[in-house]
Amino acid sequence: MNSKQVVLIVFVWMFAYLMETNAQGVPLTLEESVSYALENNAEAKNARLEIEAAKGLVGERTAEGLPQINANLNATNNLVVPISPFPAIIFDPEAAEGEFIGVKFSPDFTAGLTATVSQMIFNGSYFIGLKAAKTYRQLAEVDRKFTELEVIENVKKAYYSVLVSEEREELVRANLSRIDTLLKETEILYEEGFAEKIDVSRIQVQHNNIQTELDKAKTATLVSRRLLKFQMGMPQDQDITLVDTITGLESLLEAERLLMEDGQPRVEIDQINTNYDLATLDLKNNQIQYMPRLDANYTFQRNAFGGNLTNLWSGEWFTGSVVGVTLQIPIFDGFTKRYKIQQNRVQLRQLEVQKESLLQNIALEKFQSRQNLINSLKALEVQRENRDLALEVYDTSKIKYQEGVGSNLEVVEADSALKEAETNYFSALYDAFIAKVDLEKALGILK
């Protein structure tokens, strides 16, 4: 085998592998789904962009304390120069008393170049504003954590929903297969005279109902998959394959340690604390407005005059410069600052009440989530036992029917009971997973 043949074989193998992988979809575990969502979910992206915006705000506030330099260049054409009255006796001693002549005090063309430099020396609001901008950046970080927790919660619940939907679909398929086999066997018995027409009809009705349930199960699986991809921020046309199974993840429900967990501080508390810091800084900013502000400034200018546009630029330019300080002293503003301070203090009290209410709500949420998980685990054990019993009843009924000592009605009823028991079991399993996620969220340990 020459090198060209080897290359061709490798290329064909790689192409076949890629086609098979694409047909199966992207394999995803629960952890991989969460990681993908944290990078691609729209809300998570916006939360990270908000942090970048907060960094820009800090830079903006910092820049306000740096020197501010501006330059202006202007040129003016006085189309009609105003005439000012002037006593004629100044120009002509022989002029009559009270006689005035018109004098133009402005040239036809003027030009000016001005550069100004200003530097803030003292402004209490600047330092408070700078600290507030940094605190706002901290709030953006806290909001990002809160958003990510919501993304994790939604993705996990959507992932479990897909697993349960797929399992339900498989259950319906298996049930349809059992009924289909029973229908064929009963038709044969009917043709041989060992069964009645009503037996065939009864099973046919059951078969049709299960076929309808299978169509609904397929739709539910499709919808749950699309919801998962939406929560992950994945394109809807991308096929996915869930690696984990609902029964394989059942070991995660070993919740004895989780039920004894005290939990960690919730991110919602950090949000309120940061908002409280911002409101405090806003109060200080309004209070410090009563203090004066001091700025230094320097102006450099050059001016030119001319009777026409040519003389304006080629003529002489006159230079001037000014340096000084400006002290701005607030005296009376109609009680504007006073009312702003009053609003700030009310806002602080509101945040204190909100925090106390949130702490009480978190305590209640922890209690409810623990009880829900306990009840869900108990219900899961009951449904697991019911499923095993229903399977035992079905096997017994089928054996009796095959041996001619039972009726197909017993088999149909046993099969229906088994399907219901299996559905209830996986519903209870899903409820237990959701209760576990809710408790982890309530305890502040969801990840």
C-alpha cells in the first residue's frame, strides 16, 4: 500500500467519523451543559458586558479629576459693522455741542485662537463619585454571580426535563411494543377460535391510545430539547445527545448531608449590601454639596483683525494669557440638596427593611425546600416499589394468559397499570431532582 492510498483511507475514515458525530449530535453531560451555558447564554453574556461597562464608568469618573484641555479657533466676518454714536467734539473741536458722529469700533474680519487648561483642586463630590463608580463595579460583579446562578438552575432543570421526556418516550415505545405483541398473539388465537372478537378489539383500542401517547411523548421530548438549547444559548439547529441518564444520576439524590447543610450567604444579600453602600455614597455626595469647589484655570489666546480676509491671516496677531482660580461657594439652592438628602435617608431605611424581609424569606425558603426534598424522596421510594409490584403483576398476568388460565383483559389492565407506575416513578424522580436543585439554591451552594 503506497502513501497515496494511506492518505485516502485516513481521509475517508475521518470524513465518516465526522458525519457520524454530526448525525448523533454533540454529546453533553450535565456539567458540560452548565459550562456551555455560562459562556453562551444571552443573560450571562450581558452580565459580563455590564462589568465592562462598569469598568468604563470608573475610568470616566477618574478622568474628571485630570486636567481638562480645550482649544478653539474662530473666524468672524462682520457683514454689517454696528455704528456707535460718539461726541463729534472729540474729533473736531469746532463741532457743535451735542453733535455726534458714527464710529465703527469693530473691524470687518476677526480671528481668534484660544486654549484653556483647567484643573480641579478640590471637589468633594469627585472623590465620592470615584468610590461610587468602584462600588457600582462591585455591584455588576454580584449581579453577574446572581445571573449565573439563575442560568445554572434553569439549565439543570431543563436537562432533567429532557432526560425524563426521553425516558417517558422509551416507556411508551416499550408499552406499545408489548401491546403490539399481545395484539398479534390475540389475533392468532382469535383465528384459531381460542379468543373472542371483543378480546382483539379491546387490545386494539389500547394499542391506538398508546400510539397517540407516543406522538405526544415525541413532541414533549422535542420541546424539552429546544428549551434546553435555549437555556444554554446553543443554536436551535444544532443536534445534541445527552450523555447522562436519569437513572444514572440517581446517585446524586443521596441527600443526607445536603439536608443537614446550613448553607452559605446568598448572593441576594450581597446585592442589597452593595446597593446600600451606593445609597450611602449618594447621601454623602449630596451632603458634601454644601462645601465649596476650587478649580485652577489658565487661558492662552491670540487674536487678529483685518479689513479683508487676506489681511486677517497675514496681519499681526496679538497674544494674551490669563491664569487664575475659581472658588464656587454654594449659598442657597431653594432646599434642593436638603430634599435630596431626605430621599437618600428614606432609601437607606427601605433597603434595611428589604434586607430583613429577604433574610426571613431565605429562612422560609430553606425550610420549604428541605421539606419538599424529604417528601420527594419518600414519594420516589413509594413509586419505585409500585413500579416493581406492577411489573410483577404484569409478568404474572401474561404467564397466566399464555397458559390459558387468565384473560387478556387482565393483561391489558396489568400493562396499563405498569405504564402508569413507570410514568409515576420517573415523574417522582424528576420531582426529586428539581427539589434538590431548589434546596441547593436556597442554601446558596448551587453550582
